[in-house]
Amino acid sequence: QVQIVESGGGVVQTGESLILSCVASGDTSTINDMGWYRQAPGNQRELVAKMFRSGAIYYSSSIAGRFTISRDNAKNTTYLQMNGLKPEDTAVYYCAAQTLPGNEYWGQGTQVTVSS
């Protein structure tokens, strides 16, 4: 079992920055990939950024060049640095861990609101 806790959300103005943190605990040795997702009201949950065990990184085209995902393995923490925030980035941001056996664990989410 893996437990996921996100933090760092808040209310910011257009153009400002936020950094989200995702702390994993439990059987973290089984974690393969870590990803950040978001869900805006009325929309489906979408993948924002993902870091694979190999070190490869995926970014959604909607945030590429503005967001950066990083991982501190010693702290079992994955970060999402968000720069140049836009109102359309407003959403609940979720962190998810995919484990080698193929399980998926999600956090409760953290709200990011960008005002114009």
C-alpha cells in the first residue's frame, strides 16, 4: 500500500507561480511512476506531467514550458513547479503513484485557483 498526500495549492493571480508537493509513504519501494493530474469543474481528469522510473518525463502540451515535475527520492516527494499560471490552470490537482504490480494510488487533491 502507498499513501499519497498533496499540498501547496492556493489562490494566485495570473502570471504567478506555485509549487505543489506530493509526499508518498508506505511501500514506496514499489513505486514506478509518479504523475500529476488535474480536474477542472465539468471536465475530465487529465494528465499534466509524469515522471517515469527511467527518468523520462511527459508534459501535457497545455502546460509544457511552464510547469516542471521533479522528484526527490530521498524524501519520497514529487514536485510540480508551476510558473506563468493562467486562469485555465484552475483545477484540483492530484498526485498519483503507479506501482510495479500495476496498482495506482491517488491523493485527495489540492485546489489551485488562478484569478484574472
